[in-house]
Amino acid sequence: MENKESKLTYLKGVEEQIRVWDKKIEALDARVRSAAADVKSGYEEQVRVLRAKKAELLQKVQGLKGSSDEAWKSMRDGVSKAAAELKTAFDQAVSKFK
């Protein structure tokens, strides 16, 4: 039972972080739409990268949701890595938007 509770707690935290990133990505996308033409394509690429990383993370979360209680801990590493990659990509995108 403890593994199941830990899995659910972990998933809840990751899903909440995804919702936060989703709002931030949408905010960046709004800035892209109002950006000057000469920088717009670069910003659009950053947003595309963020959305791709988020999609990868969501796919891993779905896999984790369907995993057995025994297997979820090993799958958690893949989810954590994907979340870290999304965070890094987001931080890089934000630095380019400044």
C-alpha cells in the first residue's frame, strides 16, 4: 500500500508541475505573438521545443500511471529526467526572451 500511495503522491506532484509549466508556456507563446518579426521565428522555435518536451513528459507520465506498483519506481527515473529536461528548456527559453 505504501508504494501505491507514494506513486499517487509523486504523480500528483508531477501533474501539478505540468499545469504550472503549461501556463508559463502559454504566457511565453502570448509574448511570441506580440514579438517583432525579426525575433519571432526564434521565439516560436523555443515554444515548439517546450511543447515537445512537455509532450514527452506527458507520455512518460501516462506510462507511469499504467505501471505496476513494483515497476513504477524504475519508471519514475524516466519521468524525473523528462521533467528536468523540460525545466532546463524552459529556463533557456526564458533567458532568450529577456
